[in-house]
Amino acid sequence: MNYDDKNIFAKILRGEIPTKTVYEDEYALAFPDINPQAPVHILVIPKGRYVSAADFGATASPEEITGFYRAVSHVAKQLGVEDSGYRIICNIGPDSQQMVPHFHVHILGGHKMGHVLAPSD
Ligand code: 5GP
């Protein structure tokens, strides 16, 4: 899948859509999810043009990968959920219902969550 420069997170990175910046460095930008699913729900995105976690893992430079995941850990600590625990999720492709085709990690926390691997009823 080719990267679409018109996706909503590309527009946020270019400053065309306003958001509240939680954290930013040369590798990553973090901002609140517009439709939070937990008391803490922050999205962390790389600055580079990557469609998904699969694309990022396969094609980003080691510096970008390290910088991005360091930013995710930093944001979780900054949000105060490092000790209480949190969940990181990234949806990849249609079966996961990935909605925005720019790689992003969801950081979810601030309350007790059900076990993600529990079988559905
Ligand atoms: P996905 O399903 O692709 O993993 O998640 C995309 C996430 O982006 C969703 O949780 C959705 O609420 C969030 N989102 C969609 N549009 C916007 C937006 O314009 N601003 C922000 N802050 N979040 C958005």
C-alpha cells in the first residue's frame, strides 16, 4: 500500500489540523485520540511516511525505529501510567480495522482493562 499524504495524521503532522501536542521530538509526535477509549488514550506517530507498523518495521531506519519506541516509552512515563500499567495497540490493515493509514501506536491506560487475549463470548 502506498502512503497517502492526504491521511488525517499527515495533515496533523503538517499542522493543517490542530491538535494538542503531548510530546514531540525529531522522531515522533504524540497527541490525544479524538475519541478516547480509556482515561488515558494517546496516539504516538512517527514523523516519517509509514502506512503501518508492518511498513515501519520493514522499511524505517534503525534510528527512526529506536527513536519512535523511545518516544512511546517516554510518553507513557510522562502520562503517569508507567507503574500502573498500560496497553499499546497498533492496528495493521483491514482485518484489524486500521482506520488511519499512517502508522500509530495507541497508549491506553488510567483504569483496569480486561485481558486482551481473553476469548470473546
Ligand atoms: P486506528 O483504528 O487506525 O488504529 O485508529 C485511528 C484512531 O485515530 C481512532 O482511535 C480515532 O479516534 C483517531 N482519530 C481519527 N481522526 C482523528 C483526528 O482528527 N484527530 C485525533 N486526535 N484522532 C483522530
